[in-house]
Amino acid sequence: MSLLVISDLTLRIAGRTLLDGASLSIDPGRKIGLVGRNGAGKSTLLAAIAGDIAPDGGSIHMSARARMARIRQEAPTGYGSLLETVLAGDTERTELLAESETCADPARVADIHERLLAIDAHSAPARAAAILSGLGFDAAAQARPVSDFSGGWRMRVALATALFLNPDLLLLDEPTNHLDLEATIWLENWLARFSGAALIVSHDRGLLDRAVDAIAHLDHGKLTLTPGGYEEFVRIRTEQALQQARMAERINAKRAHMQSFVDRFRAKATKARQAQARLKALQKLPQIDSVIEDAPSQFSFPEPSALPPPMLTMDRVSAGYGDHTILSHLSLRIDMEDRIALLGANGNGKSTFAKLVAGRLEPQSGTIQHSPKLKVGYFAQHQAEELRPDETPVDHMARALPGAAPSAVRAQLARFGLDAERADTVTRDLSGGEKARLLLALATRDAPHLLILDEPTNHLDLDARDALIRALAEFEGAVLLISHDPHLVELVADRLWLVGDGTVRPFDGDMAEYRTWLTERARAASQSDPSRPAAAPKRDDRRERAEARKALAPLRKRIRDAEQLMARLVAERTKLETRLADPALYEGGKADEVTALNTRLAAIAREHDKAEEDWLEAETEMEEAASAD
């Protein structure tokens, strides 16, 4: 029996129909990701399921006695501790405990304790503490009042409360927006173990691939369910689109052929009957529309000028605020083609390091040297608060590019999908994703050599995130990335730096190994009691695994280097082939250029073959080493 059944649901907001006869059922224990364009109605659907909005048509039916939980839209407040706030979210437990202290009826007291036992009330503090710890709150933080924390951290408490309730149906709306990468990975693992059902609205592709077993797509007011994660959803939807397009082409060709016969023979008496028959058949042909997608998102970064290496170096640098030092002993280097992602929990100093690199924070000690021509583009979500609500994107960009022609101002906005209509819309009426596009356009207006992105995807939908990834792949400068989106990190970064323990150091491994490292560290923390007899062997195990990873480090580097080289060669080959396909190249006596381009194209083919051989050889050695272990 289904836990939740949505039948022919219609929802309207401000006269606009968001859902029109949509249907969906969720079975117990099933986890479904809900995707769709910004503004399609995903959050509205969750609100209707929760009972906050009455349907305009159709029905929403929940199983009797089933419990539902969702993240409250407003951040919790008050002077109670984090742990107390989460525990108070279970109102049944709270009420039963209060009643047990005053109840004088022995029979009722017995019923209360039986129910407390049934809901596992005695373990509640430990469960709440474990969830808060997974979301980034240590024991000291859990004892502090909620009012001590910023809005983003308090929203984590709201998420912890929803998870703690352990409901039959969990509704999550962008649960990773206020999480760092570590907490996001923890949430994925928690959802994998969660026995209840979940409906999750998210733009986090990694979460949708690892935490759900089906995707519900909200499009043009309808809901369609596809088994598997987001990657499988994209594959199936792409195949359906191709099949529908091919069918539409065949129908249109047949329609054109029959119409031609009708047009030629309708006036001839001898062919009139045949023409009428064809005309009737023509009318019966199915109307199959080609798949018409919304205009795909497009991002494009300006091309930076060349810079001699090194771009930037740090020598024994310390940084912080006032007398408080957050990072120290930094001796690092960034070059033109580096793609670096910063790992580490929120509060460890990732944003401090980004500001230091961007020149927005002076070092407390040590030296930072960089090319005098270096241009840095810096994007951070908090900059949205600095936008002027009564001004349009054109106004903002014109002020950022003094003296630029209006066409150049609009061209820079168009690079990030802000068309004429949105470019002339006042900022207060822009969506979160549109504001993010404006901030990206402002950050890159001077064609920076180094692009610093601090959580660039929080308000971007899945298509826009993919567009950003494609644009970064084509960007010829350096990238320093801070993101809670593992998918973005995996596709953009080729180097990982770990921020923690007051410093920044390279992490020798990929995101899969970082996940393993986090799991081992969490296990070690939970078993840190020295009296536990198993503690020493586990430390030995961890030491052995660390030594094994260290031994394989050169192979991993060879693999990464070969992959990066092949990617650069493919990008260069694409540019050369585009140039060679340009008819203008063959006009005006450019034979030498054509020869040079073809020569370089042949050289690229040889270099790519060699890099591919190196990659295959290193991969083979890696597999042999892993199987030997």
C-alpha cells in the first residue's frame, strides 16, 4: 500500500497554474528526487503535501497514522541549546515526559512508559547528538544557545530536527544549501540508511545520484517518474527526446507527401475520390510535437591574457582577523592552469583563504607575491546582499564598467544568460539564480586570470550548474573553488587542498578517497576512548591504509596528469578544427596558416595517443596494486 498518493492534483499561485492534473505515489521506504526548472512548482508541491496550501483540484492522501516531517522555512530561534531544540522537535516525547512527572494514575504512568519505550525515547539524546555532530556541531556547540549562531547554521538545526524525528515520510527542500561538503556527504550516507520514505527537492546532482532510487520530473504541470538516480534520468529522457524527435520527423514527412498528392489531384475528377481518402488519412495522422526544451543555459567566461608563471606564491603566510590568527605557515603556489578545490568543514578558514588570495585580506605575516598584471575575479554568495534592489543588472554592470559602451555592458550580462528582459529587471525582482548570474557577470567583467568561486551553485538549477561546468572547462585561467557540491568538485578540480588545523595543505587523492578519509576520521572520533580494547588495532589499520595510499600516490599523479593533458589536447584540437572549418581561412592567401594548423593537429593526435598510453599503463598498474592488497 502506498504511503502517499497524489491524484490529478491542480495547484495555482497568483493565478498561474503550476500543477495541472499531476499524479504521483510514494511507497514506504522509497526515496524520490523531485526536479524541474526554477519556478516549476517543486516547493509549492511540498507545501501542499505538508498541508500548508489547499489544492485547487485533485487530492493528496497520506496513510493513516503515518508521520511526516519537513524542514521549517524559518530558522529556529531562542536561548535553548541546540540539543534541547532538536529534542523539543519530537513533541510526543516531550509531552509524555512532562506528563510522566505529574501523573498520579499508575495505569496511565505505565502506558506512558510503554509508549516511551516504543518510540525509543531513552536513546533520543544520543541520536540527536549524533545527527548534530554529522551536520558539523561538536559537543561544545551543541550546548550553546541557538541564538549564538548565524542563519545558515540555524537552518542546519532545522534540518537536524527533521532528521531526528525519523518520520515515515521526510520532505526536504534543498537540504544541502546551508551545508559544507563534509556535512553533505554525511547527509547522503544518513539518507542511505534511513528506513523511511523521502521526497527531496535538490539541485545537488551528487545527492540525486546517491541518495534516491527514482526521479520525479515536474514539467509543464505534470509529474513523470523515472527509476534510478539523476544520471539515469538524463539518459532515459535524452533517449525519449531523440525517439520523439525521430517520430515527429517521420510523421511530418508522411504528412507532406500526402498533402502533396491532395494538392495535385484534388481538382481532377478521376482522382477526387483518392484525394479525399488521402485528406481524411492526413487528418488522422497523430500530432507529435518535437521535444521543445526551454532555451538551455549558457555561460561564457571572458578569455584572460597570458601571464608568465608563477601566478601567485605564498611564503610562510599567516592570516586572520585582528589578533585572531586562523591560518598560518602557508607556503603555496598557484599557476595559470590550476583547478583547485578547497576541502574542509565550514569554519576551518576556506573563505578566509579565498579572501587572502583575492587580495581582500592582508596577511598578518609572511609574503605573497603575484604578477603585477594579475586580475582576480571573486564570487561569493554573500555579495548578493550588496546588490542595489532598485537598480537593474544593466545599472550594476554599467557602474562596474565605467566608460563601456551599452552594447558591451549588455554583452557581458548575456554571457551568463541575462537576456534583455532580465537585464532590465530591478534586482529585487530577480530570482536567486538570476542574482547569481549577475554576480558571476560582475566578477568576470575584467577577464580575470584567476577565478575564485565561493559556493557558486547554491541558487542555480541543474541545467545552470551543467552550463557552469562547461564554461569552466573552457576557461583558460586558474580556478579556486569552494563548493558543497561533490559533482561540481569532481568535474572542475584537478587538485584538492585541505583546509584544517589552522593551515592549508594538498590532499593526495580524489573525492572518493576524501569520502573514505572522512569516514575513517569519523569512526576514529567515535572510538576515541583509550579504554576500548579495539582502539590500538584500528589505529594500526588506519596507519596501514595511509601507507598504502602514500605508496600509490605517484600512480594517482600519473593518472591525473595524463587525464589533464588529454583534456587540454582535446580542447585545443576542437579549437583548431573549428578554425579549419571556417571558410574565411581559405581566402586571401592564408596557406601558411592552414599548413601550420594541420601540422599542429597531427602533433596533437600523436601527443594524445602517447598520453592515452601512459594513462592506460598507470591504470593497469593501479589495478594490479589494488588487487595485490
